[in-house]
Amino acid sequence: MIRSLKIAVVSPNAFRGDEEYKNAKMAVEYANKAANKGAKLVCFPEGYPGPSSGPMNSGGNLSKSPIEMMRDSAMYHGIYISCGNLEESLEIKGAYYLCHKIISPKGEILENYKRCQPTPPVLNANLYNEDRRHILPGNELSVVDTEIGKIGIIICSELYVPELTRVKMLMGANIILNPIGGSTGKYKAQPYDRKGNIVRGSKINMFRSIAQCRAAENIVYVIGSANIWFDGSPWGSYVASPEEMIAGLDGEGIAYATLDMERLNYLKRSWIEDDLKAPLDLGEYRPILCQPGQNRDRRPELYSKLVEAQADAFNFSYYIKGREFS
């Protein structure tokens, strides 16, 4: 196990629609900058660099697909890159999967996670383009074992579902990536000041709060970034350890952080009673800011309710009736 890991979390000024191809070129620049700063893992947001809302063939403006360009960047710098796109369903016309990938320093796609709990069609249409409202659910939760750690992905508001992070922790994940779509414009569901301006950082702060909980209750790192679609966007990035928020930005840019994997392993292996005694040497003392061993503080025999059907749950398989969309 590596002792520490420097990461770069990118919240890019993102392009949509016919200009979306520009994201790929910008993503290469972000990766160059991050690698030159020593980052071994570069994390991009949901659907970035795409294609997502623009032409699925990148509009003929690129010699390679955006994902192929990211594979080239990973190989060139010898780094891991996490990035996303939409992929068309091969079985159902007019339907897509929202995917997020982990690319190795050899350019290999180690993980291609398909979002298991997509948002409803009306929101999909807003985010990805009007004719892409039907995002099919993936059906596999997975964790990829890499040289920098065991990594799981949960896309955007899947962070709100505690079971998803918990399952991935139980599968061995010590790093959870949380790529976020971000708001494409001004909506009612955003805090405004008295002058009608969106409060800076307001939406990403919700995710930071939830991420801090997920990190503490599972003893994992949780890392998130969002697309910045417009000036004054309330989104940004974050890096949550089990003990505290260790990095983040409001708005566009790259947030850097060093993950202390040795510390994480200590917190996973310890129990709270191991640290109840007062420190003997305050000069060497490092306070523990979470409950160590929380990842093992469980009684699964009490949790059967979690797998029972819920009458008012959203039907992620609504598409099955017709098997094709007009």
C-alpha cells in the first residue's frame, strides 16, 4: 500500500452542445497542469469531457474521441485519470448510459461505471440534451484495485444514497470518486442573495456536508468535482477525509490534496477504545477527529429492511415496457 497520494480535482469551465468538443482540449490542458504539479490521480466531473450534451461523434472537430484523448494523456504523464461521458445503448434506441471511467497510466480503462440510480428524464433532458432524457440504470456496483488504492465511483446525487458508499466500502474501497454534473443555469432550487445573485459555493456545500458524513461513517476518502457551466455557478470541488475536509474550491479551478493512506489504514484498523487514554507526549499528539473502526461498527442482521421493496420508490426500469423510445 502506498503511504500517500497526491490528487488533482478539476472543476472546469465547461462547454455544452455544439461547443462541447472544446472540453476535450481543455481536459488535456488540465491534465498537463495537474501532472506537472505532481498529481498521480486527476479527477474530472460527470460527463466530462464527453460526449455528453454535444454530438455523439464529437461533431467532427476532434481527430480522436475525448476518452481516447484522456487515455493518451494518462499514458503520456504516467497518471490515473477519472473522466466521464454518455454511451448509447446498443439494445434500446434513444437510450443511453451515464458512464464514468478510471484510466490507468498505461491508458487502459480499468473501470467503466454505469450510473445505477440515474436522475428522472426531465433532469436528464436538461443536463445532456433534450433528446437524451432516457438514461438507463447500470446494474453493477464495483470497485477497482489499483496501485494507488481501491477506488469506487458514485455519480452525482448517488452520494445521497448511503447504501451505495457503504457497499463499495464493504467491497474494499478506500477512495470514493463523486463526479457531479452541476447546474446548467439559474433554478429555484438554489440560494440567492437579496440582489438576485446565487450564493457562491452554495450547491457544492451540500455535497461537502454529505461527503464528510460518508467519509466518516465508512472511513474512506470521498472526492467530488462539478462542471462550472456559467459565471456565478454555485458549484466547485471537495476532498473529504474521515476526519475533515482537506481541500476544495468554489467555482472553476484545480483543487490539490494529498491523501494520507497510512493514516486511513490506521483509522480503519483501530477501535475507539484504543485511543481513550490521554496522550503522553502532546508534542507528538495528533488528535483523532472521527470514530476509528466505524467501518466495522455494524450489525448486518438488523438491516433486512434495506432490501425490501418500497412502494413509492422511483422506478428505474420504467423503460422496460416499450423497450424503445420514440
